[in-house]
Amino acid sequence: MPDSLQSVADAMFASAASVLGTLAGRTVAAGGTTLTPSDASIKIDADVIATVTRVPSADLSFVARYVKRDMAHVVELMLGTGGDGGQLDAMQLSIVAETVAQISSAMGEMLATESGRASAGIESTVATEAGAFPAPPFATFTAPLDLGEGFATTLTLDFDVLAQHRLAPAPPAPEPKVVAAPAPRVAAAPAAAAPKATSTPVRPPRRPARVEEGQAVTFKPMQPTPVRTAAPGHANLDLVHDGSLEISAVLGQTELSLREGVSMQTGSVFELDKLATDPIDLYVNNILIARGEVVVVDDKFAVKISELNPVVDKV
């Protein structure tokens, strides 16, 4: 494995520790990095929340895997609610998803910086299905992140073959060879007995051109860009406040057979699973966060919230 990929991973872990420390209001230190080559596909795990980050300038992507329970505890520290990362409501789960996307984007920016690429257009999304992950084999890097007070978590980065190829250092250019110019031939002087002959002037041999030896290029050591330290309490949510949320109001649901679906036409009527008096569901990033009633505001439909963080009905 090229040393450059190891150094890029180390810088990305340091960047993640910096952002995570700002969010949690603590000093976070990244531990030693371990590398494990893997030929297995990445699967969706209920205990893990994974993101796929795309870096357009480098034409590659990488996977970051977080321990869901630990990130839930980080959100509790951000909200100042305490707890140990136990059961979270829908809104907190949405904040967890936005938080890991923020950390992964920061690592993507560090990857672009370390590899000399632009950081524009970097995007991180939470993977909800295995098809979102790149294909194996992977170079898998793992590092512990210590948040202090006995709280530590583990972060895993997966680079596929394409990413490893794009981040590999270019082969060194061959050193220039110095070839000495051949000495010119010297014409023999005519015999002294020839009175009319004149001697041919002898030119000194040319000196070979001097070739300057190249010098190794040195770069100034770089450190992750420090993130502004937030005040204790809710202020450390500023990093995720600008994230966009998709809100959906669902009137109801039903199931149709394929025969019923293809036979639908204008004027067809089918029943939903809710009564006319039941509230509708509000989803944020496909997570149920509230219920409410439909109202009209300025000739437009609106929803008046009647219940936050409702209990999900179990069949």
C-alpha cells in the first residue's frame, strides 16, 4: 500500500477529530491508524451509520463508518441532554445523520488538500442500502477517537481500488544521464620535407555541457484547519444548522397488487390506511418526527403540528 494513502488517511482522521471535538465541546484525539485489506462487500449494519463521500476533483469516493450508539451520545452532548447514547427520538436521529455527513465532508476536504485537488463540490450522504457502496476490494483504515472522560469511539475509512489508484504517488522521473561529447579528430601534421605544406591548426576538444542535478522538492508541513470553538450548550449545533432537510407530509398509505396498479386510470379510487379524522404524518429525511392536521393558509395547504416525536405504530 503506498505510503501516501496512509498519510492521507492519518490527516483525514485528524480532521474528523477536530470537527467532532467542536461538536461535542471537548478535545478529541485520534489514535494510531491500522490498515486491513478486505475483499468483502460493505453491508448495512444496524449498529453502524455509514456515509459515502464523493470528491469530484479527484474523481473518487470513500466510505466512512461510525458507531451509531457513540454518535448518538455525541448528539446528546451537543444538545446538553446527557444520557449514554440510548434510544433516540426521530429528530435526534436526523441530527445524527447530519452530524456524520458534516464530519465526512470535512474529511473529504482534507483528502482534497492532501492530494493537491480542489475541494469544490464535495458531498457526503448517509447510505441506506448496500448498493450505495463501491465494489471491493478495499483498503480499510481504522483509528480510535478519544473524547475524554472515558468516552472513546472508532472510525473506519474504506478506499476502493479506484481511490487507491488515484491517490498513489506518480512514479519518479528518471534521472538525466550525462553523456560526454566525443573528442574531435586531430589531423596529422605533414612531413617536414614538404616545403610548401602548411600545418593544420588543432582545435581544443569541446567540454561536455554541464547538467545541473535536480533537488528534492520540500513542502511545508500542514495541519488540519482549526474549527471555531463553540460555546457550551446549543451553540455547537451551528455546524449542522445549514444542512438541508426534506420534509414530507404523508396523508396515508395502502398496498395494491400489480394487477390493480396497472389497471388504474383517471377517476380510479382506492382507500388509504387512515380515517378522515386521523392526523397525517410528517417525515424529515424519511424519519417520522411529527403528526398534524391539514389546514389552508393563503389558498395553500399547510400542516398544523399536533404531536412531536410520535410513537411509531407497530403491526
